[in-house]
Amino acid sequence: MLLVDMRDIVKLIPFLILLLTWESVQQWVSFNLFLGGWWIHHFLKLMLPMSFVVYYFHHKTLCQKTPKIFKCLYGIIILGTLYGVFMSEGYKDFQGMITKLTAWTLCLGWLYFQNPSNISKVTRDWCKYSIPLFFILLAFMQGEAVGRFLAPYAFLLIFLPYLERKWRIIVLIAVALVLLFGALGARSSILRFAISIFFAIIIYFQKYIPRFAIKITLITLVVSPIVFLWLGISGQFNIFQIQEELGWDEVSVQDSFNKGEQENLTADTRTFLYIEEIQSALDNNYVLYGRSFARGYDSIVISGIDWKSGRNERWSCEVRMLNVFNYLGIIGVIIVSLVYLIAAFKAVYQSRSFTMQIIGVYVAFRWLYGWIEDFDRFDLINLYLWIPIFMCYSNRFIEMTENDFKNWARSIFKPNTRRC
């Protein structure tokens, strides 16, 4: 009887994704929802990764084995959590650890999203329920929230050449909504949609694209963060201060939060994060293994936000890889990076379809962007970062021909799609 009840949690996934949708925008909406208090709220959030695990254990024979690099990722997350229990200096640290861990449990989506029809179902159901919800919330949203709410459309945008006409129009309307109601100062949202449009164009003109160009692009995206990090640390060139380095003029747009002010798109908002994160690790001797999920990094620039007087730690920052470094150290950075990079190389060098190769390049881009932003939050952006990664490891996607991939993309909005 218990097993039957546990199976039922899988049916809740579309509704749990709606909770994920609210988590994506609540910070930028002018009202709050009471979801039963902090612990009940986080239990509801954890039901989503729990449903992935339940699905896997009831479909083991239909699912492929978990890749070794994912086992390493799950292992280091568990170790970082256990270490956090000892590193916590109070109840608030423990709560912070649960919040961070909740975001990282989305990587358990591998157990569910390796199946192409499950990606189709979740995306289709999300579109069905979220479109009316978007227009209800729009009046209460700040510009930053628009691109975050519509993040799955940035994923769908990649497959625009293969979608039926109706859904092409809907996806393009979503892009228009981001440009019309979103904030141009929300650089990440604009960039995510712009990159997806670029890849959609590449897929549309794929017969003119030489395959070696895909491989060169992949290598460039993989090497760039390493080169720029070395140049920045050595003081030779700071990519985050490119305006000053190259003598560019300031580019300003309307502020994301205050419509009466201007925001400089080329402003350096990252260098001080790298300095503080690295200095904190050196001062506290956690370069190799991190400070655990329970603790933040020592911050001077952003002060007065720690719950514990005199400690002045910031629990996380805006750069994904810096957060990994803070939680899990260099070991964690290497493992998380390998999750991205093995996925990208597997898709580019082993897949049978051009589109899957483009997904591999997209994953490599997101690895690069993880050194600039890509928050590790429990939100749609994070989920639809993991889904392309899962696709690269899925044998079903890797073995698809271009025609198979075209049929799968069109199946996203066909409710009679067969599931395992």
C-alpha cells in the first residue's frame, strides 16, 4: 500500500513544477504566499527530487545506469551536507544548508529526464498551466521576473525550426513578452534568449554549417573560462572590466528595479566576488574541500547580512562556480565542471544528430556562463540548465537521428506521446 502511495507522487510532478515556477519569481513579485511555514515550504520543494527518485526505482529496467560522474556528484553533495552539519554554528546555518541543498537536488532529475517523453510531458504540462498563470501574475511582477518565469521558452526556442507553426508563434510571443515587459538590465535573461535564438538559426541553416566548426566552437567555450581566469588572477586582462580594458563607451538601459534610474550594462559586478571568495578560502583554509553547504564566504563589500553578529558571511553569490568553490572547494569545481564537459563532448562527438551536437555546444556555453552567473537556485532556470545536460548523457537522445530529433521536438506538444 505504501508503494502505491509513493508511486502517486510521480503524478504530482507537473504541479510541483508550478511550485518551482513560483520559487523562480517570488523575489520579484509584490506579494507573498504563505505555504505553511519554512519547514513545510521546503518539504514541498523537496517533493520534486523525491518524485524523480521514486520514478527511477519503479522504472529501473527501463532506465540506463547512472553515469559515474553523476555518482561522484551525488557523493560529494552528500559529503558537503554531512560536513555542513559539523560546520553549522546555529539554527540559521542549518536552514541555509537545507535551502542550498534543495537547489542542488535538481541534479537528481537525471533519474527522470533521461527519458525523452518525460521532458516532453513536463514541458507540455508546464506550458498548459503556466501561460494563464503568467498573465495573472504579470501585473505584480518586476521586470526581472518575466525572463525567469518564461525560462523554459528559452529552451524551446532552440528547437524553433522543428516546432509546428502554432507553437513557433507561441514561443516567439514569449520572446516578445521578455523584451516588452522584462527589464533590459536583466542581462542574463536577455542573453539566455539571445543564445537560444542563435542556436535555432544554426539548426535551421545546418546544411551550411561544417561539422568542424561545431568542434572548434566547443573547444573555444571549454578553454575560455580557464584562460580568462588565469589572465584575471595574473592581472594581465580582466574580462569583467572589458569596458575599461578596451576603452568602450558605457552602455546604459533602464534599471531592472527602479524605472527612474539607468543601469550600466558593462559595469563590473563580478571582480570583487572572485576576490572575496578566493581570499576567504585562503584565510580560512578551505581551498581544497570547501566550507560546506552550511556556510558562506567572508564578505567586506556586502556587509551586515549575516545572522551572527561579527561573522559577516554572505551565504552565496551570483556566480555558480564560485558557489561550488565555496561549498565544495576545488574538488567540487572539478567534479561539477566534468559533469558539464563530459556531457558536451559526448553530445558533440558521439551523437548521430546535428541538433544534439548543438545541445552539447549549448551545455558548454552554460559551463562558461557558470563562471559569470547562473545562480544555483531552486528555479526554472536551474531545472532547464540540468535538462540539456541530462539529454547529453541519455543514450536515447544520443542515438537519435536528425529526423528522430525533429519528431521528438514536435512531440513536446502532443499529449498522446507514449511514456515508459
